[in-house]
Amino acid sequence: MNPPDYLRLQLRLEGKEIIPGNLLRQVEVVPDEDMPLMVIVQLADQHLIHYFDEALPQRADLHEELARGVYAIRFPNVDRLSTLLQGRNIGFEIGHYKTYIFPEMYAAFKDETVKCYSRHAPEVKAFGFDGFAEQVYGIERDGKIVSACVSARENESCGEAWVYTSPEYRYQGFAQRVVGTWAARLLMAGKVPFYSHKIQNFESASLAKRLGLETIFEEIVILYANP
């Protein structure tokens, strides 16, 4: 699978699909996922691609200006686009994210200290992970979950990790173990496990490095906002 294919899978997790004309269409309502004004993606091979909200071409002049402007940026610097939007009095917010995939070796990952729970289990509810996918992978200490990983979103093709470790149990390798177990479960089911984080989240970036994950793309997401 090549980087654009992974990008399509990840966008589908967010309820979006790519349609002709470098446009994005909302095909499913996903909690906490809004339709962006535009998305600029730098793939692992440094190739730059971009997509617009399918409604944007109705504003042809703005669409054309943004399309021209995106070719002049030096990723991830999008100051030129920000200035353009500000000049049009268009409210916007910018997010910068990095997404990784797991090496195939994780299909054989096993750790007997990691337990699989139903999201309805009392331990999971106490940990606050009962609002995600059905299966939660966690490590206990003194009868309580102290580190866990679950799919924040998951469909028939892929899933995206959500991991948390209680502060007093960090830097002991627990996060690697629960994330590795979660990824193994998806890989064995023939699905792609994704790991993503905001670029400013240095702890998540450090965890990705310790896990040996492969960067597949970075993206700048420009969201609509009130001016």
C-alpha cells in the first residue's frame, strides 16, 4: 500500500472521502470531526498534495487563490494562506498533525501482562475509556487500570489508537506494551493500525519513536471558525 492509499483510509475514518477535483466530501458524521476548509498533506516521500471542502468551488475566486497559494508554501509554513484568509475576513483555525503506521512485525507482538477488556467492564469505566471501541487493552496495578489503548475510531479497514497512562506510572514502558497489543489485534484482523498526534504533542512523538513507527504523512488542517 502506498502513502496516498493510507491517506484515503485515514480520511475515511474521519467520515470523508476524496472526490475528483482535489475535493473532500463528508460521507459520514463522525463525532469531533468537522469538514475542513482545506487539508495540505506532505507524504512520506515529501510529495505535497491538497484537498478542499467540496463546497469551496462555489466561491470560485477564493478557490482559485487558495489553489495558487498552496503551491507557493514551504510545508509546514502556511503563512501565505493565513494572510489570504485574513484578508477575506474568513475565520479559520490551523492544526498540524503527524500520522504513523506500524511495521508488520507488530502482528506477532505479545505481552501477557496486557489484558483485553470489554468497554463495559468496571475497570474500563473507572479509567474513562468506556466511550470508545468495544475492546480495550490495559495493564493493571492494585486492581486498577493504569495504562490502556483503544481505537478512538475504527471501521472495517483500519483503526486509530488512543492511549493514556496515569501520570504516576509513566516512563515504565506501559504505553508501548498496550499500544503494541492493540496494533497486533488490528493487524491480525487484516486492518491497518494508525497512530496520530498533534505536532506539538512531544510525549506522543516520543512514544512513536520508542515504538519504532513509520511516519506516513503530515497534514495541515485548516478549519472554519468564527472571525
